[in-house]
Amino acid sequence: MARGRELSELRQARLRMTEAYDRKQEVSTAVGIVMERLRLSRDQAFATLRAEARERGEKLVEVAARLIHAAEVLYGHDGGSAIASQARAPALGNRARHGIPES
């Protein structure tokens, strides 16, 4: 019995870790999209996503998932190369709204 419970707990821990990793990957991908689209540093892009999440009352991972989905719909599923070739219109609103100086 104890062994079965221990095995179940390990499986649940593995599932939680996998989900956390997936969320981190989504946020990292979204940060990369914002960096590319708005020509920001990693810290500025993360701050932009975080500000957007706070403004909307959403979790960061929800904003990230929505941004990734929008990029896929608009530019296809081939990743950054399609995004880089497009016009650089702001994806999340203007830079000044988030306290980021214009380049």
C-alpha cells in the first residue's frame, strides 16, 4: 500500500513539474516574440508582458499563450522567421504605456 501511494505521489510530482516547465516555455516564447516585435531587451519584454497581465487581471502564462496563438494565426506555424519578416507593429499596445522609451 505505502509503495503504491509513494508511486502515485511521484507521478503527480512529475506531472506538476512537466506543467510548470511547459508554462515556463510558453512565457519564454512570448518574451522572445515581444523582444523581436518591439526590439526590446529580455527584461523589458518580460516587464511588458507582466504589465499586460496585470492590466488585464490575467496570469502571465495566459497572456503568453494568447500572444503565441496570435503570432501563429497571423504568421503561420514556422516560428520566428515569419515573425521577423513582418512589419513591426506593436503586439501589446504602445511602448510608452508600459514605461519603455522609444528607440
